[in-house]
Amino acid sequence: MAFRVEIPDTPSLSDYASVAHLVAPVRALQEEAAAVVPKLEGRTIWMVNSTAQGGGVAEMLPTMVSLLRDLGIPTEWAVIESDKAEFFALTKQIHNLIHGEGTPELGPEQRELFDHVNAENASFLRSQLKPGDILIVHDPQPMPLASVLKDELDLRTIWRCHIGLDQASPAGNAAWKFLMPYAAAYECAIFSAPEYIPGMLSDRAHVIFPGINPITEKNRELGLHKTVGVLANSGLAVAPGPLVTPPYAQRAQRLGGDGAFHPANVNGDFGLFTRPIVTQVSRWDRLKGFEPLLRAFAAFKTRILDGGGSSDPLHGARQQLVRMVLAGPDPSSIQDDPEGQDVLTELKNVYCALEPSIQECIAFVALPMESAQENALMVNALQRASTIVVQNSLREGFGLTVTEAMWKRIPILTNDQACGPRHQVRDTIDGRLVHDPTDTESLAATLDAMLADADERNRWGRNAQRHVHERFLIFSQLREWMRIFAQMF
Ligand code: UDP
């Protein structure tokens, strides 16, 4: 049975507006909302998804719900539930199919299950929603709800789809065919990139790019002491002096040449405070492109250590000193993800086959996940300690790691094959886009060229932050929602 989720305490609009550079985006949002809110008088927005915890949607909804409330729009969040494991297996299958993977076998049995679970959940919503309310359904799991409830309760209906693939595939086509009967009950559908709009909804589609919250632990400004403290407390660096705060209970680990993870600074400090640092933080997923990035950096470093460096003394020093951090979740936190384990094993094998002098230049880091807050601070501090952030994904829905680093004024190296990153990063404006993330030569050459030009890197970092400020913060997202409401009401 579906249930209503209490919204935890989250910052209010005035908390955001107390940050000097957020005054303007908050005001722009309030102005946009002022024209729309009166039109929504008497209606409540109901956000419905399939999980209260875990995953990007559940993470984003509390902030969104509380900001909508702050803007004067009554908003609630409900989650559908089922004790039928087959239902979640089916929705996972649909999810994978939309991403082009899995067997495209969806028949009447699956439809009956999908309809049945949603019909059961509809009864709770029937008791909560009132005529005229706005039902916003997130992702495919609760998609049938609109056809069950719309006419009966005279609801206004929106489907928000957070997933997608920028290439048509037989798998994707099968999923969209399965979902097609439920689309008719939605007045509009919102996708995270234009490429993700399926033909069946193109007449009602809008695009809202994801956005980041600039004051969370992941993205908030960190002062010098705090950055040093986080990196030292988490074991990613050796503290240059005494610290007020004690080490974290769970600390980062670094892969050793023996193929095992050890405390990250067991062999001394890696150099995050002083060396040029190139970083990628991602899940251990083959599509994140860790392996070609690792190979590219190893080849680059081999050339430099063999005497093939620049004759320019400054750039030559950068080439000598630069090191790479490849970070992702601690393997113990992904025990239920056999694919992640396989990818990590493949990466370990590549790393262990490198010369020790090259291994020394590459920190393969496992970040503990027990504390979401400490993990977020580690990612934040690592991104801030970076000269360049790479997101070498072969495919990427959006790539929040790109947005997060851009927000921190770090120039990005990514590619134009990955849909999300190419929407965020403008080549030679916010960083560089290579064409092929598996082309290790071009990756190494681009990295080297980026390292060579500090002025460009500074300019790209500034542009990147500004671009996120204008387009990829939660405020821009909410303004888009206001525009959609303005068209609907
Ligand atoms: N992330 C994290 N710790 C890790 C690895 C990743 O907090 O060890 C975060 C990262 O900062 C980002 C999110 O996980 O906020 C990944 O989102 P993205 O859109 O980049 O990729 P996804 O994992 O959704 O494919």
C-alpha cells in the first residue's frame, strides 16, 4: 500500500538566499513563481515515486517538495509499495530495457502484474487526493496511476521520466511499447535531455535538466581548514599539522600493487595538497570509462618518466608531478552489485600489471559509504583538490559528477559521446570534449594540453561555474517547472 512521506528538515528559500551569490537565482525563481502560484490556488501537488530512500529521485524529492511549499504551493510526496518481488524485478527490467539492455520480453502476465500493483496503490492515493490536484508521477514504476485516477478525481497529470538513452534500440522500443497505454492519461511528460524523448510522447514533452543543490555537503563551499580536515580525517591525505577533529570511523582505502585495498596513505602522502591532480569519481561501472582513462594516464606518465616531457620548465614540472585519483564506492558497499565487483576486478588487474613507478602516480581509491555525510564531504574535498576533473563515461544519463566539479570551478575533461556531459560542458569553454572516450592517445594528449595552460584552465573553471549557476542548479530546475505550470494552467 502506498504511503505518504514526511519531509525531513531541509533548508528554506531564505537559507539559500542568505548565500550572497544565490540571492539572484532565488529571486529569479520567486519572480517566476509569483505569476504561477495564484493559478494553482486550491490544488495540491502530489509527487509519487517508488522509493523513499536510495537513488537520485528519492534524494532530490525532499528538496524539491520543501522548496515548492516555500513558494506557496502545497506539495506532498507519496511512495508506492508492493510486497511482490516480481513487481520490482519487472520495473528493473523496464529500467534496463530503456537503457538498451536485457531481454525485450514483456507479455500479458507482466502487464497484469504492473496494473495490479498500481491499482492496489491507487486506493491510498484515492483517499488522499482531492479533485483538481496535480499528480506528478516519477519514472515508469507508478506510471499506470494516472489512467486509474485521472478521470475519477479530475486530476491534472504530469509524468517525470528521469531515465533515458540517446539511441533507439530493440530493447528500448519494447519497453516504450509496454508503457505506451499508460502515456495517454498524462497531459505532459518531462525528460532529462531532448534525446530521451520517445516518439510516443513527443507531442507533450518538455526537457528539464537535473540540477544540484549548492549548499549540501557535496557542493557547499569548503574553507582551507575544512578541506584539509576532511582529506586528513578521511585518510586521503596526511595532515600537515595537528587537527581539531578526530579521524573518521571509516576511512578511504587505496589499492596496492598486491591487488588489495590498504589505508590510503599507508605509504605516505599522495600529494593532494601540492601536486596537480586529475580526478574521476564514479560508481564502478564499465560505462564510466575508468579503464581507458587509467590506460591513457599510465601511458602518459610512462612517456614522461622515460624522458619525453616538455622542455618548458613549468609544464615539465607539472608533467612530472601530476597524479591521478580514480575514486568510487568501497567494494563492501556494493556487495549486491556483481557487475560493479567484476568491473573493479578488471580495473585491479590493469592496475596491478603497471610498473610500480606508474602505480605510485595513480591512486585507486575506495570511499567508505557508511556515512552519507562524510562520503559527500570526501567527494567535495577531492573535487576541490583537483586540477582537472574527468568524466570519461562511454554513456551517461546526465553526469552529476560533472555538474558538481563545474560548480567548484574545476575544468572538465569529458567527451561528446556521453549525452549528459555533452549538454553540460562546452568544448574549450568549460573544459574539453574528446570525441572517443576509448581513444587513449587522444585522452592523454588532451589531458597534457589542459595541464599545459593554467590560464585556460582558470577561464574554463570560471565559465563552468557560471554555466552551472545559470542552468544546472535546483533553482533553474524549479523555474522550468514554473514555466510548465504556467502553460498548463
Ligand atoms: N558518488 C559518491 N561517492 C562515490 C561515487 C559517486 O557520492 O564514491 C556520487 C557523485 O558525487 C554523484 C553521484 O554519486 O553525485 C553519481 O551521479 P552521476 O549522475 O554522476 O552518475 P550515476 O551514478 O547516477 O550513473
